[in-house]
Amino acid sequence: MGRRLVPLTLDNLQDLPRRCRTCVFWELDPVSGEAAAKAGTPELEKEAWISAVLLEWGSCGRVVYVDDAPVGFVLYAPPAYVPRSLAFPTSPVSPDAVQMMTGWIQPGYQRQGLGRVLVQTVAKDLLRRGFRAIEAFGDARWDGPACVLPAEYLLAVGFKTVRPHPVHPRLRLELRSTLSWKEDVELALDRLLGAVQKEPALRPL
């Protein structure tokens, strides 16, 4: 079973479930989100948001494929790009953290460690970019697919509650303490970059 994770771009946005491609829960404030829904433009707003974040900040998501079929994704960005976060009772996200907005794993592929791999991939990306932590708002009463991640899942992959709430606690993942494999990551990166930068061997014609 081949598994690969790739950055989310406009080219593979169509690989997200339709309900996620047309959802701007996090990307717009509540008033703008309602206006986009009434105007029938949420998919365009989603594309515009991803395009802007990619241009101004960089990679803001990962898509996981198994045997070339998309089976999950995660979205993340600095809180300045996530206006809906201010509407939560446990906001704001800490200034040294990036917000993990939402994610999803196809039901047939859940409980296989893909969710943890997605979080680790985001952590590696943010470590390289100089951030200290990931924060997320959890849903303590989660009972099915939704825009807010289940608090239970966040706790299971290493997040700790920093601001409790009966419905929407804010949780935090310290990148240094969580990534006990940080040195392994750096070593792997060095090897990868070394392999990439190595001059190709000349072959006789």
C-alpha cells in the first residue's frame, strides 16, 4: 500500500471532499461566510483564500494519498489568516503558534495512524519555518464529521489543553517537546538534501 503526503495547492484542491472544498467556515468571519453561502460563491472564496495564503505565507495544507487515491487532508495557517477563530470563546490563538484549522480522514482509512502522520508532517513543516507550536480549537462534544476537530483526537496525537471549555477547548502542541524525533528529522533532511544537491554522475556516451 503506497502512501504519500503532498502540499495542498490549487491543483489538487479538487481532491478534497466536495463539502470541504465548498466550506469557508474557518476562512471567513461568520458574517462574510453567511454572505458567501447566500451568494453561492463559497468554492470561489475557498480558492481565493488558499491562493492568497500560498502567495503570502506558503504551504497551508497537506493531502494524504494511498495508492494514488486521496484519503485525507489537513489545513493550517497563522491565526491572522483564520478570522473565524476570533469567534471562539477560548480565542485567541497564541502569537507563537500556527492554527490547525481542520482535517479529515476517509472512514475506511481511519485508525491506521494517518491522522498522526498528518500532524507530524505539519509539525516538521512548521519547525523548519521557525514556529514553536500548533494550536487548535477542539470540539468536546464531537459526534460526526465537522469543521472543528474532535478534542479527543487532538489529545490522542499529543495536544494539551491550554484553555479549557465545556464545548470548545483550545489545545496546543509544543513542537520541541512533541518532536522527540526532531534530530532524526534533521538527519533525514540532511540526507535528502545531500542526495538532491549531489552532482549527477557523468556517464560515457
